[in-house]
Amino acid sequence: MVDIPVSYSILEAEGSRHEARAVDLSAGGLRIAGGIEVPQGSNIELRFNLSSTQREILAQGRVIMSFFNGAEQRYEQGVAFAQIAQDDQTVIDEYVRAVARALKRAASS
């Protein structure tokens, strides 16, 4: 599990950017949580920074699931990356592996 600020815009809606949090992340996509519903099938542009790097990740993705999380009182969307630089995918993969190692170490302490 991660908690990363994400800025995104819905490509079909032209215009405003929205803020959310990435609560799950992989080299293939992410799950964002925020205050607005983004319909399944929407194409979005995402921007975020990983805490271990100053590099801004820019990607386009497609919403493959969208639901309201009643327990957390927020909307969540699963997004599959459709366009992302290979270097950015590599950075994400390395970040996810580092987080997993840190969690494993913490659990065994």
C-alpha cells in the first residue's frame, strides 16, 4: 500500500485537473482515491512524484474499475497505464520493490 499525491485530468472532459491519492501502485497501473467519481472506461492523464525521486511521472491510463468505498467514504478507481515511458515504468517497479522490502523488514522486526 502506498499514499502518493496524484494530479489527473479526464481527457474526455477537457479542462480541470483533480487531486487524489494513489493507494496502490505497480508498473502496470495504480488505484487512486479521491472525492469524485471517474466513470469506468474514462481516459485520464496522471502526474505524480515518487518520494524516492524528484522525477515527475507522466502517464495516460484507462479507468478499468470505479467504485465508492463506503468504509473510507471516497471514490476509488483502478487505472491501467496506456502510455508511459519505459524509464518511468522501471522507476515505479524499483520503487514498489523497495517499499515491499521495507515493509517485510518492518514486519520481521
